[in-house]
Amino acid sequence: MHEEQRQALQEQLTDVILHVLKTHPELHYYQGYHDIAVTLLLVSGERMAVALLERLSTLHLRDFMDPTMDSTKHILNYLMPILQQESPRLHDFMQRAEVGTIFALSWLITWYGHVLANFQHILRLYDFFLASHPLMAVYFAAAIVLFREEEVLACDCDMPSIHQLLSQIPQDLPYETLIVRAHQLFQRLPHSELAKQAALQLQKSISIGTFSAFQQAASCQRPDAILRQQRHLTTSKAEEAGRLLPAAEHNPLVKAAVWGITATLGAAALAVTQTALEWAPEFLLQLF
């Protein structure tokens, strides 16, 4: 990617993320959020990426955007019960090693976009997750661990060894096979049954709780409903602004005042931008 194209993409990415966070002040940015945002941006463009990211942030990704990681850890807690049902031997081995589930954190919160090198594999998984329950990324994590069961059991039974193995996903995994396995796990081990375990009763998931209502609403709406809503809001704001502005062409004093205000705001915006560029944290300027 040329530097000019990269800089333009960074600016668009920042605009997309800030739009969602400003529209929904209850949401909080988390490290890895931009991995999902940039994938949507690269595929669908800025306008559609805003609509997609906003919807995902209030549904599938909602638990990751709390002020703390409590909800995220709650979602991760579904992983071990799945392993216990499918392979008690593997589950007990990982429990003895006290490896936990932190190795799958980046998988979950970025929808594997941060850990896979092949962009086509990332897009295939995004299609799968977009069409599935919010917990499907956890079931897919279970499918990966189960697929690598023999590798895990061949490790030393300690946390560093197993964590190092599992945190590095092989790039040549049979992704279609794993997608089928994850879907089968979801059908055979419903999350409602897994949630009966004590470890999963302490926290309520917003993503899980709102997904049924989302499915019902989505089945009754037009495919372009979100874009139509955005277009309606943009048109309404433009019409409202037009009604509020006086007829400047009939009043030279009003026209001169508007010119003066515009020049002042332009100078102020330039000053704010220059100050922000001098003091903005490096990680905001280097999102990649």
C-alpha cells in the first residue's frame, strides 16, 4: 500500500471509530477494536463501514466495550465448558496446567483479524460470525483447540508451554472444517445449557441478551434499512439547518456576519488541529 493511500485509510479509520464512539457514549474503545473496523472499511468503504461497525458495536461486540473487562472475561468463560463436554482429557490437562483462557482473548475481541495473516481467511470468518450468534467466535476457538488436542497434550503440563503453543495460530488450519465443527458444537452444546454452570451465572451478557430481539427485528426489515435511516437523518439535518439560517441574500449585514464567523471558525479549527497533531498520543497516529 502506498504511503498516501495508507494515510488516507488511517484518517477514514479514525473517522469511522470516532463516529461510533461519539454516537454511543456508553461504548468504550478497546485495544483490537480497530482490527475489526479496518476490515469493514477495506471491504465496504467508509459509509457502509460506519453502519456495520455501529450495529456490531451495539450487538456482537457490545460486551467488549464496557469500562472494564468483566463482560469479556465472562464470554471467555464459555470456552472451558465446551472443551470439558467434548474432551474431558484435554480439559483436565489444561486445568492442571492452569493455562486459563487468556490465550484466546485476541482471537475473540478482534474476530481473529489480529492473529491471521491471510486476509481471505479473515473475511471468511467475518462472514461466518456476522451470520451467527455473538458467541460463535468462542465456539470457533473451541474448535481450534480441539483440532490441536494432540499438540497440546504433547506439551509440558504447565501454563507457559501451553499458552505459547495456543496463542500462535497456525496459518494453514482447515478453516472450512473448523467452521463446520464450530457450528456443530453450537447446535450440540447450546449456550443456554453451558450458562447453567456456576462460573457463567455471575455475569449477564448484553450481547447474548439482545441477540434474539435483533434476530426477530432483522427478519422483518429491509436489507437497506440502516442506509435508508442514515440518509433520512442526513436529509433531515440539512433541511433543519436550512430552516434555521436566515435568507442572507436579502441582507448584506447578515451575509458579512456569516463570512466573518466562517473565517473565525476556520482559523480556530486550524489552530486546534495543529495543537492536536503536536500533542496527540503516538498510538492514535499509528493505528497500524
